[in-house]
Amino acid sequence: MANLRLEGLRKEFRDGTVAVRDMSFDVRDREAVFLLGPSGAGKTTTLRLVAGLEEPDSGSVTIGDRDVTHFMPRDRNVAMVYDKHSLFPHLSVRENLAYPLRIRKMSQAEIDRRIASVLETLQIGDQIDKMPRQLSGGQMQRVAIGRALVRDADVFLLDEPISHLDAQLRARMRLEFKRLQRDFNATMLYVSHDQLEAMTMADRIVLINKGRIEQIDRPQELFDRPQTTFAATFIGEPAMNILPARLAEDAGRAHLEVGSSRVGLDREWLDNGGEPLAPSEEYLMGARPQQMRLAQPGEGGDGLVHGKIFAIEVLGSRVVFDIEFGDSLVRVLTTGDEARRYPERIGAPIGVRIDARYVYLFSKRTARTVRQARFTEARLAA
Ligand SMILES: Nc1ncnc2c1ncn2[C@@H]1O[C@H](COP(=O)(O)OP(=O)(O)OP(=O)(O)O)[C@@H](O)[C@H]1O
Ligand SMILES: [Mg+2]
């Protein structure tokens, strides 16, 4: 195992697409780092640069103390798992697993020992003599992962290895991966566009967008203290609500004007950040759906905005109200019991209460966070 370091990597394809711009981060020895971002963000390209399947225009890749930027893929000692089923169809599970060891001229005894250990961890022992076409999608994927793990690679690279599995199997594989990573003490760079996967499995997340790093943090930190509107809305389900807001002061008390409503701000929230706020600036207010409360149409008071019900999604014990508010759509997450106290009818008027302690503030100009919420106990999914 070893550290992996990417320094100033840039990749422009021949057609002029810049897939990766100035990518710098490290994966420490035995750490699981997730490269998370939307489709087209440059995740696969970054992984291929590390594996040596693409040549960077500039920047370097270091594994341990070796600069491998210009090494051939086979000389880098990395193991890669793709999203596609990459098993040899004419070889049994056992021979698929043995293949990477045979080409390294390992003794049969050592091959047997390694395969036994991987089989146990992946719980595919009873599939050992089957051919790939006799396996389910999940079993195939496990063999593909096993084939990477049998090698003593310095770094494991995984490109959405479980994204095409069904939801139940994905949930199980998430847990298994955590155990695998611990058992194998693997240094892993794992690509995903699924925030839930990254939030549950990563030691740290490198969040990227359009080939650029938005934020590098531990999962909970990324959720609690997003540095940009992109990070704030990408992490969390349902996504954080973002509304245009103005800062105003009245008799020494600061508040945010959101539409025709006011959200009173407390001193601690205002002091919870570096740069001074200016009433002339345009801001965006962020509030998580878990931290907004429904209110009856007639209710008034601080932090109350009024809108109309646009849609209602019932998700078992959770209910999401989509509420039209001016030009914006606000989503409020509530429980079934709570929802029943309100008109569950499209077009009905309804109030939403915003709690100033849970509010984020972003500069509209820079899209950067200028104030973090004081309280953040909302989790990924309530
Ligand atoms: N060989 C290529 N030639 C030209 N453009 C490419 C090539 N490969 C990738 N791209 C472009 O580079 C950008 C990043 O692609 P990449 O495959 O790295 O994204 P990704 O984050 O892995 O997306 P996804 O989640 O959809 O897999 C995209 O705009 C893509 O169209
Ligand atoms: Mg990809």
C-alpha cells in the first residue's frame, strides 16, 4: 500500500474538451477517497490519468515515492475495477481470479492462498467453478472486484463498480465495501456520482464539477459546512433549498429579506464567518428541507414565507412538500403525521417557517458560502 498524490493534473482532449483542470489532491495510505461529481465532471478521466490510460498535458502522479506520470499502466502497480463486466467469459471464476497472478508468475501455492482469502471476504466461495455467464450481475461484479483485490496493488481504482446493481444489492455492497477496505487495508480512489455511496463509504470526498475541485472534506463536514452553492446542493437529499435574499437592518437588528418575508438573524450566526456582509450585495439563502417547517396559511411572525402547494411526494414515512414561492420552488421534508395537519391539495396556500439558526448564506456573485448554519443536525436523509 502507498500514498497517491495528484499534482496540478490537466487533461484536454483533441477536440478541445478540457476534462480535468488543475486537479491536486492526495489519497493517504489505506484511505478510501471518493471522487464525487455529476456526469461529465471528469471523474473517469482523472482515474484514467492515475492508471496511465491517459497522458496528462501537465501535472504529475506520484505513488509512494515514485513519480509514475510517464510510466506504462502495468508498471504503476495499480488495480482498476470498471463499471463494465470485465471478466473473461471463457474462464471460470477461479481462473478469472488467478489470471492477474499468473501473468505475474506467482507460485500455485500463493495463488491458491490469495484466492481463498478473497473468496471468503467476498462470499463467493460456492461460485468458484462457474463461468461468468452463470453468475448474477452482483456476483459478477464481486468477482471483478475480487480480481483487483487478489493483487497486492499499491492503489485500487474503482470506477462506479456498483452503480448498475439494483438498489438492494447496492446497499449490501456499500456495507461489504467498507469491510473489504478495512480487511485489505486498501488505498482506494473510488469514483461515484452517487452522494449516498460517497457519504457512507468515504473517509474523504473530493467533490468535483466541470473538471475542477469544489471541496475536499470528510463526508459529514461536506454536509455541514459546504464551501460553495454547488457543494451545498449536491450533497443532501432532498437538495438544499436556495432562495434569493437581501440583507437589511432595522433598529439595529439584522434580517434577511426573502421575497416579502423576513428572517431575523442572531448575532452568533452573523459572527459565524469571516468576511463582512454588505446590504448592497446580492445573496442566496440556503435551507435544508429537513430544517424547514410547514405552517398554516394564516400564521405570521418571523421567518414565515407563504406559498402554494405545487406537488406532494409521499415516500413511506416521509413526505416532501414542493411549494411554489415566487419564482422559486421550496421543498420541505416532513413526516406523514405532520403532513396530515395541512391541506394535502395541489394549489392550496401553505406557510413555511425558516429557522435562522439553520440557514446558510452564499454570495450570488461568487457562489461561495459566506455564512454557515449554526446548527446542522440535519442528516443526509431524515
Ligand atoms: N476521449 C474523449 N474525447 C473527447 N472528450 C472526452 C473524451 N473522454 C471524455 N471526454 C469528455 O470529458 C468530460 C469528462 O468526461 P468523464 O468521462 O471523465 O466524466 P465522468 O465524470 O466520468 O462522467 P460520468 O459520471 O458520466 O461517467 C466530458 O465532457 C466528456 O464528454
Ligand atoms: Mg465516468
